[in-house]
Amino acid sequence: MNLWTDFDNHHQPAEHAVGRTRRLSEQEVVSSLRQWLLGDYAASYCRSLAATRIFRRCYWVDALGIATKAHSSLNGTAEESKAPTGKNRKKEVARIVPPVLQPFVSLAQTLAQESKPITLHGLMLEAGSSRRKEGKAAQNGAIAPVALSLIPKVSGIIHGSWLDVASPLLIEIAHSRPSFLLNPFGQTLFRHEDLAPLYQRTVPTEILLLVSHKQVATRLLAAQRSVAHAAALTGLLRTDRWKTLSTKEEEIAEGTEGLLALFVSSIQRSFSLPIQRMQLPVQLRPAVVEMLPYSLLFATKRQDSLVCMNDAFCLYQRRILEQSHRGVLAEEWFLAQQKQRLVEQRVQLYQRTLQLGKAQRIRRWPDLRHKLLLAHFGQYMQREHDAVIQQLLSNGAVRCEWRRGAIEDKEDRVPGNNDTLVWA
């Protein structure tokens, strides 16, 4: 599902860059990231929320900024898309809604029409994440009316940056389930206090932080040379261990990795589930795939969200690899090799599942599957894990005491929380 076709005609998503030899611009990376997250993660996660019948709406807050050419009007919102009816509805929506909002509107319409509907509100911050306006802070925590007026009631564009509108925005969506896409190392380095309100929310919150390795290296170099920059970096990480990292030209990559590890550790203190760091592959030219010099950090307190991201990341990696072989001279050979690798990986998953299950005598399949997913995040989809336990049951390597009693189609069932595994 291509949700971001109209985002910017001048910046095509990286996964369609057949024959590309130059490096991707930041805007191309952001465009490709948005397309992937909305199509593979947000859509799946919203459906997971809808299935619980508890949540009726969710928010997607994109604070990566808007390119000048990405939208023709900053005044439109998705609310305008309710007016058109009939067979010309899609054309009218495309005409009225700013191009930058069309992916949200398209996905929201799809989710609203499903058997278990949910309302998706997409909010995009025009000025991105890291641009803090100068001025006096609100007294006693009071929020200025003008700030509250910036926040649309439906999908729309917010005329400001995350650092300017975070407080009123979090108040506005206090009882909803939001996902935040931010850049903490951008134009203005975040403080820990800028992220803490997200970590401390009682309502489940999904946090996605896009980090440029180049920006991290720049921050590290600046901190080594300036007291003010050093204090800012220590404030974000809540440690000064970054001072031990090397900034020599030949070792700056290791220094960047070390700083990223410290940043992940600072986030991890607020979450029981491990923070996932993903580096996305991109096709540079036919049969050539490399990793982007960016990391996407994902923090959640919900296992269902973690599963959705695992599946989305797995799909993305496989899709990039498959697309890189399209049109090449030995395309069929490459595809056959990829299929063979998948077969071999699933055999390895079978063996790992059997070994871990027998060694730890884990009696609930959801618990065992969770351990395997964390150990191999983004390598296997949940349905592949479930296929393995079904195969183990079929082969007699493990049996299941079904809580609900005898059912004829046991072979097609996946053990749940109330079913007990008994290892041979």
C-alpha cells in the first residue's frame, strides 16, 4: 500500500529507487520512513487497537517537519474531506486535502470502514521536532490560548514545532492512544525534560525517534569542545559517560555508536520492554542494498505494539531485498536463493524454539514466543512463530493441554494464555 505517493514528487521513496547510485537526502529518508510506518506499522497497530473494542480513536503525531514543496496549503485539514460524497469522493479528497495529509486521510478512511472501526487522527508539525521559540515560559504551567488553538480537532497541520506545542498537545490527547515520531538530535538538542512527559504517560504511548548518525556525531564533537554543548548532552543522557567516547576521525563511528547506546539506556529506564533500535536497509542500485546512516528507536509498553513493529520491520527488510533483485540479469536465481534462505531460517527457528522450550520448560506459548521475538527482533513474523509451534505439536516434540477441551481442528489452533505446553 503506497500511502505517500503524493508526499513530494521531487523525492521518491528510497525503496523505489531502482538504479540509484547517489546517497539519499534527509527528505527522501523521511518520506520513505513515513510511507513504511503508515503502511506496515500504523495500519496494523490501529487494527490491533480496534480489536480490543476499548479504544475508539488514536493519534499519529509526526514531528519530522514538512518540506516547502510537500504541501500547497497549510490551512486544510482532514475535516474538509467529509464533504464530498459519491463516486467522486476520492478525487475531491485529493483536491481539498493538502498532499502531505492525504496518506493519513486515506488510511483513516480505510480503518473507519472496517468491521471493527477506529478513528485515526494524523497530526503533522510544520516546523518539525527541534525548534524552540525564544520567550518566557508559561507561568505556573498555564498554557496560552493561542497555543491550544494551534491543535486541530481532526487530522491536520500544526503550525509550530514539537518543543513549542508539546504541552498543550499532550493535554488535548491525554486520554487517547498516540504514536509520536520525533527527531531529538535535530536543530535544537532535546532535553530529558522534553521526552519525560512521553515516558511517564499512564495511557499507552508509542515513541519512535529517528536519529541521524551524522547529527549524533556532530553533537558529540561539539560537546567535547564547548561547555554549553557538554551540559546539554549530559542533560539529555542523564550521564556524562559520553566523555569517554573517542572523537578521533578514524574512531568517530565507534563514538557515535557509544553515544546512541547511552541514549537508548537513558530511555530504557522508563520501559519494561526493551527499546528496539532499527537500522533500515535501502536499495542503492540493482542487487545492491546498504544500511541507511540513521537509526529508528522504538519504545512501547505494550506487547501488541511490539509485535506489530516486529512484523512491519521484518516485512520491510524482506521487501527491500526482493525489490533489489527485480530486473537484474539473474533475477530468478536471486529469488530462488532468497526463498532458500527463508526456508533455512525457519528451520533454525524450529530448532531454537524446541531448545528454549525444553531447556526452560516454558508452559505458555505466548511467553515463549515473546522471548523468541525479543531475541530475533525483525527476523520472523508472528505467524511464522505460530507455524513453528504448530509443527512442533504435529511432530510430537511438545503436546498441549487445551483449556477449552477437545476440538476437531486442534492442528490448526495456536496455544493461547489458557493452554499449557508439556515438553517431551
